[in-house]
Amino acid sequence: MTDPATWDPTAPGVLRLPSGRLLRGRGLSRPLPPGPQPTFGLYLLGRRPQTFDWPSRWVRWPDFRLPADRADAADAFREAWDRSATERVELACAGGRGRTGTALACIAVLDGVPPTEAVAYVREHYSRHAVETPWQRKFVERPASGA
């Protein structure tokens, strides 16, 4: 039976980390998926997002780029990872691929995936289109820069 405090591991967009923690990635340009709402959201956008019905955090992150404040992003990734132990944590950007995939890969590094393997891990277990640019890949692979 699935713990009601976390995501259904078979639901669309749900990434299972090696530790067993679950995170959901999605694109905000698409409708909210069916099922339970997040209990915390991390939103990776160039502009402040709309208000949500659940607690959330915004990381300023322009499309196809890197976070404007890398220290803030690293802190947000740690918060999302910490909360995912007991909460339904969602990460989202406009399309749910580049920025979301990059953040998921950084969180996978926090969970123990080697930085040089994190992009492949997220592409295999979340979306084969995750992490869209070479600089996003380098951001994940250099632990001091994001994870």
C-alpha cells in the first residue's frame, strides 16, 4: 500500500530516488495531474509563479539557463530532498524538462547518485528529455555548483 503522505510511485512524473524517496516533476504549462495535491512545491521559473494552495518556494531560474542564485538553489534542493522523506514534494518549471530535470538530478546527487551519473539516472527514471542544455549538465556534474 502507498503511504498517503507521499506520491504513488506509479503516477506520471514521479521519480523514485535510490533511497526510496519520491518526488514529482511536472510542467506548469499542463493541467495539474489527477490525484493528491503536493504538500510542498519547488518552482523553477524566471518570474515569480502564481500562488498555490500548498506551501511553495520559488527559485529564480530563466528558461534554458541556470539559477540566478546558486546558493539559494542548493538550499532549495536540500529543502525539497529533506521534505520528500515525509511529504508530497513537486518540482516544476514551464515544460517540466530542462530546469525540472536539472533540479531532480541535483537532488539525486544529494540522495547519493554520483554527479556524473545523475543526469542519466533522471533521464532513465523521469524523462529522457530531462536536462536540456550542456550548461545544465555541467551544473549537475560539478557538486560545488548546485548539489
